[in-house]
Amino acid sequence: MEMRGMMGGFYKISEWIMRLSVTNLLWVLTSLPFWYLFFFGVIVPLSNTDPVWDQVFSGLLVSTVAVPFVLFPATSAMFTTVRKWVMGDVDVPLLKTFFRGYKENYKVSMFGGILYSLIFLVIFLDIRFYFNGAPGIELISYVFMGIALLLVVSMFNFFSMVVHYHMKTLQLLKNAVLITIGRPFRSLSSAIAAAGIAWISMRFTFLLPFFSAVFIAYLSFFNFYQIYLKLKEQQERQQQEQLEEAEEAETKN
């Protein structure tokens, strides 16, 4: 029997709090090796009054090794779950859906993580090289910063496509970048939402293990799904127009 009124509203809110927090905790736990390496390799050295930048860079490199093998598969699993919610199936079993998504998308997520990690590493080295270069040449570093930002935003679409399509990794990455460029409003809104959630989470750190990542994933897939529906509608309209033109030509003949 469905609850109504205020009690029904509280019940639905509590259900959503449970869904979001459980999914976020699963993501944190399955990506824990990365966060361990990142915390002790990057955050702790940066917290020193006089950080050793070579040590920070080494910690960043070590933690990056864990990105393809734990962080990307865990994020794909989280996107698998939020995909169900966005598409209207809010009562899916959380553990089963999460770990099924983790298993089914592990390979493509891992290869995607390797590609993204290598690209970001090259961009980071380019930024470091040009930023410390001769006067005037440091402007090139800002170009690479822009490319890095574009790739960061494209990851939202990459994970959305991983859980929504069956494609090869290179095709997913290429299409994710193309969608990011081709749909700037949706891509920008995902980026702004993610930045806003990250800023709030830094102010209220208790949100980090329970809600932050899953909120970003939900909003990112929601934006992607709106793009998908619009493209599907355009494709169906074109097919209908082609069918009508073919029927009209056949009638004339």
C-alpha cells in the first residue's frame, strides 16, 4: 500500500537518501586503492608547509596507475545504477545492479582509463614544459589546459556512453569528445554542476563518502540522456521524411 501525504513524502525522501548514499559508498569502496594512493601520495605532501613538488608529482603518477583498474570500473558501475534511475527504474536492486555493471563494463572501462590516463599525462607534461619555458611560449600551456578541461568534461559523456551503448573503447572516447563539443550547453551544465557539487563537498566534507560522486553521475547521465533522446527524435523524424518521400516518388511512378 502506497503512503500518501506528508508521510509518503518523507518515505520517498528516505528512499532516495538510501539509494544515493549506498551507491556512493559502493563507489568509494570499490575505488578505495586509488583514493589511498592519492591521499598519501598527493594530499599529504601538499598539506606540508613546504611541499616537495617532485614528491607530489611522483605520488600523482603512482595514483594514476590505479585509475584504469579501479576508479574507472567503479565509476562505470555507479553510472550503470544512475542510468536505471534516470530512465525511470528507481527500484532496481542496488548491489546487484552496481556489481553487474562493474563486471560487464570492466574491460572497456579499464581500456578507457588507460587511454585517458596516458592523454592526461602527456598534456600535463606539455603544460609543465611550456609553462616553465621561455617568455611568451608559456601561452601554449593555456591551450593544453583548455584541452585538458575539454577531456575532463568529456569523461561525463564517456561513462554515460559506456553504460548505454555497446561500442569499442576508441569509438566511445571519440564520440564522447564529439558530443561534448557538439552539445556545449549540456556539457557546460554538467561541468558547472560537478564543480558546484565539488565546491559544496569541500565545505561540508561529510557529503564526500555519501552523496558527492553519485550526484555528479546522476546529473551527468541526465544531461546525456536528454541529448540521446533529442538525437533519437531527429533520427526518427529524418527516417519518417525519407519514408514519405519514397512513398510519394512511388505514387508518382
